[in-house]
Amino acid sequence: MKVHRLLSIVMLLLTNKRVGERELAERFEVSLRTIYRDLETLGGAGIPIVSFSGPNGGYEIMERFGDAERTDGGFCARSGHVITPPHQNGNCCSPRSARLQFPL
């Protein structure tokens, strides 16, 4: 299922420093073309995926993405919502602030 694969790719990229497209294709048993489409879909959703070429190339998520310890805001680990300074009291998941935004 595509949604499951997309979420799995995000989790894999968050837990690993850099992953190659062939490794992703083998792990999820899909073609390289499908992996390229999935990475494009994730990028279009605002997830900052960075690609590197060369022998140690691959894909990773921008280093500070999801870092909730930043003083200028971050992301709620529970919901994925953006935490802006007024919401850093832990109430980011209230209905008033329930919005999903990703920095570009």
C-alpha cells in the first residue's frame, strides 16, 4: 500500500543518516521508478528530502526537520503539527492549532 510505504520511507530516512535508492527499492520490493515517484511525492508534501550523488550518495531528510527542541518552534512528536512559540506549552494538539505544515 502506497501510504504505508511513504510513511515507512519517512521513518527510515529519519532513523538512518543516508539511504540509497537501490536499498529502498529492495527493502520495499518495488522498482527504482516507484522509489523516485515516492520521493517526489514526499517532497511535494513538504518533507525536505535531500539527495547526494557519488559513491556514498543517497537520500536523507534535512538535518533539522522534526527537531522539536528548536527555540523558533518545531514539530509535535505525537501529531506532526508545527509547534510555534505560543504553542510550546505542550498544547499543540488542541483543535485550534490542529494544522499540518512543513517548512520548505
